[in-house]
Amino acid sequence: MDGDQAFIAMSICFLLYEKYLRRTGKLKRGEKFSEGSKVFNQIGSDMAISSYFAFLIWRDWRNGLLHAGMPLTRAGLEWELDGKTEKIVAQDGKKVILNPWLFRDRIVTKVASKNRSGPICMRR
């Protein structure tokens, strides 16, 4: 995958990641993805960023892609996708660069490793 397909890959990975977080208990039943939620400690750890920055990415990228078809820009940040950066998330001032392929690889690895130790039940 390359180019504009990054938006498709990221959308699917956010869905898989959310299911992973719920099924592994990282996000407790009834808990929301709201600012300050403990789940952002896990997301931040998985992406090697702060929990607050994890919240911003979830709010602007996950919610933007899955609810509006494009990332939101409510944090005054300039979002960019670049498959050549060496980290999942890199920041240069107000510019934040996401590597969609490293993000995809991290999420697929997490989900696959969970499936080896037991299924992630995809039932509701």
C-alpha cells in the first residue's frame, strides 16, 4: 500500500486497535475515549508519545477519519502523513508527522500477538 491508501490503512487500523483495547481490557466496559482517560497511557506507550498527545491523535485522526472521512484540526496542529519518517509520530513545532505504515505495522503486530495467545473475540 502507498499514497492515498494510507487513509484506508489508518482507518482500518484505528478500528482494529479500538477492538484490541476493548477486548484486552485496556479500555474498561463503559469507559470512553475522553481526555484524561487511562487508556491514553497505553496508546501513548504503544506509539512512544505522551498520553495527552495520544488523546489529540485519537480525537483528530481516529474520530476525524471514522466520522468525517478526514482528520480534524482542532488542536492548532498541522498534521502530515509521511511513510519515510523513522517514528510512528514525530513533531516539529506545530507540525506533526504520522508514519501510517509504522502505525499499521504496530497495530497489526499487537493484534496478531494477541491472537496467538488467544482470540480477540470479534463478537459484540
